[in-house]
Amino acid sequence: MKPQTRPTDCVSNLLFDEWLAGELEPSAQVAVEAHARGCERCTTRSAELIAQRQAFLQQAPDFAAHARLVPQHRAMRSAAASRAASWIAGGVIALAACALLMLRPHAHPQLSSDAGTRSKGGARLGFFVKRGENVRRGAPGDTVHPGDRLRFTYASPSPVYFALLNSDAKASSVFFPGGAAQAARLPAGTETPLDFSVELDGVLGVEQIYAVFCPAPFEVASARAAITAHTPAALPPDCHVETVTLHKEPAH
Amino acid sequence: MSRQADSFDALYRRHAPSAFRRAERLLGAADVAHEVVHDVFLSLLERPAQYEGRSSMSTFLYSAVTHACLNRLRDDKNRRRLLQLNAQAVPLPSAPQEATAEEWTTLRARLARLPDGLAQVAVYYYFDELSHEEIARLVGCSRSHVGDLLQRLQVWTQQEAGAA
């Protein structure tokens, strides 16, 4: 196989693709643009990629249009294509599309569990961070900024009572359910989005988020007291708490 | 059309062109590349959980398109057809790598025979011309492991040449 021809300091196709998709962090974006401005090869390459992109989108400006392009020589493929086209036309993809862009489900939320108990295959919490127009999956230990928005998902094999609490350097509060004395009953779900989002305030430092899952109803205030007192044993039996630690730093 | 449907179309518009570019380059046939792109996006629409927090949608799609193309190349019927396209192969982009249609056909035939792990790395390294670090990000392993895989790939290529 032929050796690579791309000079190592030139922008790779992957980086160009991430740049064109608006996926790069601002510093990486600036670096790509600065390099491309001063590099004939990368200037040419970026122009080529942009032209290819425009040509493709002229041919297939949206997914339904693309589905019509695909040869229909296989019955199964044909059925899938028409199913997809009809979903889009009917707007039936609401949850799937929403999940992709804002509340993308995931099988392994990788949340820490440092309080209470957690049974294998039990309820889980996930979250996503929206910064400007970019949405990414969140993970414990993430650095976040004031103004970032968090959206949460849960997965549970059975109905569960749930509350989402937080504490930062200044105070603790209840994210969910807002204003209710009792925990919310959630139906069984597989990575189901919770219908709210939180915009992070300007209090910097460590932010802890606690997801309390219980098989029976419980009072949110009691759960909050147990969490803030670091006494998860005070929670009702068979509850478990997942804890996510975030580091809130100023945006540069 | 719903706001959410608009959002999926926005995702399609951002990523489908590059997915198609790679599929067309890997397969050498625009119609099959369109099928691959369609399959990948339809699959994403139906089972969004497969995204599973890749570092970016681009990295997820690089991997998904690569898998889909390798499957096409491995499928006997498809492979015969794709390899027959040799002389009529799609015009290849002038960069980043120049190769004759015959060389591309040879590459595709080799990819079809390679074990999966090596085939992926071969695609990222020789077709996409990515760095070890970028390949490690796509495959989910260390840079040194990528180096090991590329060495194994060289050995495999030499053994195959010796056997031929």
C-alpha cells in the first residue's frame, strides 16, 4: 500500500470534516483556519471539500430527497427508504431526532455512583451539555461553563420515583421535579429524556448533581436533607443515588 | 415539518456530504455509496443509541461508514461488481492521495480480505491519511496500538505478496 502523502502538519480530512460540521472547539477552529490560510495544499483541499459538499447537497438537499436517490433494486432497501421518507414527511421522528441532537440516548452513561446502592441493570441517569449551538454528551468530571445548558435522560427497567438535586459552592437546590413535594413517578424507559433543561449559573467551582431513584414515593425535601447531610442511608429502602461531579469554570 | 425533523435534516446536511465522499472513495461506485450513506443515516434515525457519545458525530460517521463499506467489499456479490468497475471507477479527488484506478481496485480487494481490525486501520491510514492519534481516537485505542496494527498490516501485506 502507498505511503501517506499528506504532510504531517497539514489538516487531515477528519479535521476538515469536523471543522465544516462546526464540531471543533474555538481554539481548534482558529488553528485550522490559520493553517489553511497559509497553506496552498490545505486551501485547495478545503475548497475541494466545500465544492463536493455543495454538489452533494444540490443533488440531495435533505434526507427524504436522498432516500429518493437511492436505487430501489432491493425490496428491503426500498421499504426502508419509503419508511424513512414517510417518517420525515409526517414528523414522526420527533423523539429520535431530538435524541440525536439534544438528548442522545446512550447505553452506558458512565455516571459515578458514590452514594447509596446501585443494582446492576437498575435506573441510570445521563446528561448532555449544550454550549451555543453545540451539543455533546456529558460525563462525570466534565468542565462546564456558566450559561451551558444541561439536559438529562434516564433509563429504568421499571417505573421509578425520581428526584434530581444539585449543590454547588453556594447552595443546594432541586432540579426536578420543580416545586413538587413528592418525587416524580417516571415510567419504565430506555434512555428517556426528562422534559426540562437547566442553564448553569455563574457560581464557579464544583457542582454536584444527585439523581435519586426509589421504588416507592418519597419526599423531595427529605431526600435533599439526606443528600446534603451526606447520609444516604436516611433515604427510603432500596433507593439509590447516582452522583455526577462537574467543574464549573469561567468561559474563556 | 416538525422542528425535530428539521433538526435531523440539519444533521444530515452537516454530515452526509462527507459520509458520501468517503463511501464513494472507498467503494469506487457512486450508487453503492449512496446506498451506504442512506443505510447509515437510516440506522442512526432508528437507533440513535449507537452514537454512544463518540467525541463527535464526524468520528461516529467515519466509523459507521467504514464498517458499512467494508461489509460491502466483503460481500462476494458486491465485491465482484465493485471490482469490475475498475476502469470506470469514479473520478478520484485530486488530494490527498493520487492513485490509479488499478491501484484503487487492488486496495479494495485487499481490504476485503483483511481481518476487520486491520481493515479499519488500513482505511483510516491509507484512504483517509489520518494520523496515528486520529486513528486511535476513531478506533478507541492507544497510539502505540495503532502503530502495532500498522506493523501487523505490513506483515500481512508482505505475506500476501509472498504467497501470490
